[in-house]
Amino acid sequence: MENWEDLQKALIEFRNLRDWEQFHNPKDLALALSIEAAELNELFLWKSAEEADKEKIKEELADVFAYAILLAEKYDLNINQIVMEKIKKNSEKYPIDKAKGSAKKYNEL
Amino acid sequence: MENWEDLQKALIEFRNLRDWEQFHNPKDLALALSIEAAELNELFLWKSAEEADKEKIKEELADVFAYAILLAEKYDLNINQIVMEKIKKNSEKYPIDKAKGSAKKYNEL
Amino acid sequence: MENWEDLQKALIEFRNLRDWEQFHNPKDLALALSIEAAELNELFLWKSAEEADKEKIKEELADVFAYAILLAEKYDLNINQIVMEKIKKNSEKYPIDKAKGSAKKYNEL
Amino acid sequence: MENWEDLQKALIEFRNLRDWEQFHNPKDLALALSIEAAELNELFLWKSAEEADKEKIKEELADVFAYAILLAEKYDLNINQIVMEKIKKNSEKYPIDKAKGSAKKYNEL
């Protein structure tokens, strides 16, 4: 089982059993996503990357995925499709010969 | 194609062709993720959820997924497994009879 | 001029001249604050602290202060008072003998 | 007491007594700031602005100010000066006749 659809179904079932759809408007879902992203970042605060706790990272990253998947569902987006399109777009914004080995933003290349 | 492994491969190929792995330590990947989450949130700023631009949401959400997937790869995490485990954990933290219809946190239920 | 009341007045005048109070509910002000915080963080992304651009930091930090000051005004909070109270509280949560030289959270000390 | 300098002194004394300057590089301070901003936002999650808890807002906003003030100190920035400069800059980006009553970004006006 390595596909998004199973996860989406499980998340929606979890949500509906608790009657939480009423709270899950896209604005609050996006907010929830960024709060989970901050909790993930807190695991690295005042530390080097190596010192962070992998078990906790697993949990916070799972929360990030959960809200991102629920948000995708709200807009009926196919996750693989939108990410593949973005990779294609970024391939043009960051041509290999210019971007190779550089951390600059595309508008500074 | 609804398999996140395909996405992971495409993202890593994109990264490696640009020699960007040197920048992609987990601390900065988590930071990048939260910056993309903020860009997603900006699409809802000063607005109701309905007024947000779906095309832009698609793009920012794709960025969120991209960094989350790359971070999962860093720790060799199976996305379906970690999200399913989190759902199970949250099912215990938010039992249906207590959590139904409530937006309270588990420690306030 | 090192008084935050002067800033608060200037920010409110700027806002009122543009008739923006209608958008500035506390929920969106808090959201704006976190978006500006993310823009500040972006200046450090994929970099060491030393490589960040001081001029841009100045600008993003100014935005953070602007929204924080406007939010304080919404709740009629005295900034010096709330920060001094928080320092006092944290002094108890982080007693010097336990917290000295440690980056741990108070509940892990 | 309504000035930044008293707060800055108190915060630095608190920090130095705990020997925490070693952790307070600007990159982590900016990260801490955005984490506190997220905790502030969490008080509004799944709620209308009116439902948020003012006491908790006071505390999280105090944390935001604390890190913002410490960051300003790192770069030797005068808070009132940088915010006044930003207001001036934004006055040009958002001329009253164009921006009045509009929540659009300057590049969409």
C-alpha cells in the first residue's frame, strides 16, 4: 500500500466519524498544516539536523501529510499530477546549467 | 499514477541533476516546508476560504508535498505507514464519543 | 523615539488612511504575522546564519513587528507589561541552576 | 515604561543568566519566532477570531515579541527606526487612492 487514495479514504473516514468536516474549511486546513509544519521545525530548534529526534519527526511529518492530503481532497486535486506539473515548471525555472550547485532563487540566477 | 514512490523518484532526480543534495539537510528541508506552508496560507489572507485562488493553491500545495516527500526520504519513512499509524494514535486520543462535533484539543476534551 | 506607542499610532494611521481595519480581524492579523515570520526565515534557508542579507532581514523583521504591534492594539495589551510578565513566568519555568547551558524545553529539564 | 530598550535589557539578562547566547544564532532565533507565531495562530484554529482565548494570546504574543526583540539586538537594529522606514516604504507601495478599501497586494493593485 503505497498510494495516496488509501490514505485519503482513511483520513476522511476518521474525520467523518467525528463530525469534523464542519471545521475543515480550506482556510483552517491550511492553517493547521502550517502549525504542524512549525511543530516539525521545533524538533530542529537550537540543534543541528543530526540531533533531532527521528521518532518525533515521523509523527509531525505524518500530521503534515494528513492536512495536506485533506486539503488536496477539498479541491479535488490529484496529488501526483500537481507535484509532477510543479516539477516540470521548476525544471524550466531552474535550468540545470544555471542552477547546478547553486542555492539561489530562480530570479537571482 | 497515484503512488508516492514515483513522486519521490522524480523529486530526487530533479534534485540530483541540480546537485542540490548538499543543501537538503533535514533542518533546512523542514524550514522550506514551513515556508511553502506559509505561502499557501497567504492565499487565504484577508479573505474567506471561498475567495482563494484554486490555481495558486494547487501550486503551493504541490511545493508542500514536494518538501514533505523529500523529508520522508531523508529518514527512509514509508508515508502510508506513518500516516496510518498517526490515524490509529489519534483515534485513541480522540475517541468518537468524546470528540464528535468538538474542535477541542484532546487534552481539553 | 524608542517608544512603541509612537509606532502603534503610526501603524494605525497608515491602516486607517487605507480603510484596512475591515480586514484586520485578529485571526488574519495573526496569520499575517506568521507569513512575515516565514519570509524572514526564508532569508536563512539553505544558508548559515552569517550568509543572510542584513538589509532584507531589517525589512522582514519590521513587518513582523508591525503586525505584532497591531495585534497588541486589538487586545489593548501593553507590550512592555506582557513581555515582562512572560520573562517572570519563564524565570520560574527555567530556573538558572537547571537551565544553565541547556537548550532543553522546561518539561525535559 | 513603554520603550523597547528596557525589554531588550531584561531579555538579554534572562538569556545570559542561563548561558543561552550559544544557541541564539540569528537563524535559530528566526525559527523560534516563527514557531511562536504558529502557537499564536493555533489559538485561532477551527474558530472565529472572537472565540480565541485572550489570556493565551497575551502569552504567545509576548513570546513573539521576545524573539523579535532579541533578533533586532543581534543585528543592532533600532526597532522604531526600521518600522518607521517600512511604513514609509509601504506608503509608496500602497498609495491611498489605489489601496483604499482593497486587500490586494501592491503588485495586483
